[in-house]
Amino acid sequence: VTDPGLRRITLLTHEDRLVALLDAHLTPEIGLEDPRGVAVWRAGDDPNDAVVYVADAGAHGVLALSPKGEVLHRWGTGPGSGDDQFRAPSDVAVSANGDVFVTEGPEETGLVDLRDAETGESLRSFVGHEIDINDVAFSASGLLATTGDDGALRVWDPDEGKLMFEVVGDGEVWGPSFNAETNRLSAAWLDE
């Protein structure tokens, strides 16, 4: 759970037990400025084997943290357009096998930006929406869902950047989420 106003991330188990509270004021070495999106990848059943990915819009970067708040990787050094730069990412998702993470490209571009989860190197980018991307999510089977200000929920083959299908509604759409079997997908459209 992110709380951008307080610059804090709360990590909970599925049973709502607190794993960690990562707070910019209590742990300044993390350098959280405006955390927006969080994705957790777990290598096994032990919560300590997790990697927490954070899209930090204020720092124009993505962080990989241990559940205890140790910085494992930090990508992006400020707003920019180079391969190693981000511009105010608002969400992040990590693939089921943990080898790829995805963010939106620069604000208002509609770009989907897939990166190597170990190096942060850009693997591929493609236009996913007409304007801003709001949220991203991977399925257990490797599909990628994106939602945007253009009212579209889109599902992609991320390896090819190929659109598999889309649903277009009125107003902004947020929060794509696959079920475990990848046979259902939900999202929320905001009324204008």
C-alpha cells in the first residue's frame, strides 16, 4: 500500500499482518519522495525472499527494496528521456518469474516501458495508450494489462508488444487485476 502524501509504503501479508513500514521520514536512506505504485515479487514462501518494486514519481525512478527497506537497486537519476531515465512513473508491475518489470514511459506519452529486473536496462517500449497510462499489471501467465486516461483497458503480449484485446469505456480507467488463473480481469472506470 502506498501513501504518497506521507511518503510511506506499508507491506502486509495476505492475512493483513504487517511485514514492514517503509517511511521516508523514518528511513531517509531509501530516499522516497513520491511513491505511487508498488509491486512485490516473491521467490518462495518466505516473505523475506521478496523484492519490493516502487515507482517513485517525485524521484523520477524505480527502486527495488528488500522487505526490511534495504535498497537493492535504484534506477533513474532524475527526469530525463535516456534509456536509464524515468519521468514521474506512477505505477510498476513485475512479471511472475521476476525477470522483467514494467512502468509507464514519460507522462502523457502512453508508452509502455519493459525493463530487465536485474539491471534496469530497457528491453522494449511501445505505445500502449493515446495519452497517459495509469496502471499496469502482469498476469501469472505473462500477459500485461494497462489502463489509461483514454478509457481503455488493454491486454498485451509483452514480448512482442502485440495487443491481444481491449475494452474501452467512458472516463479514466484504473487498477487492472488478473485472477490467479488468468481467465478473469477487472479494472475500474471513473465517471466523468
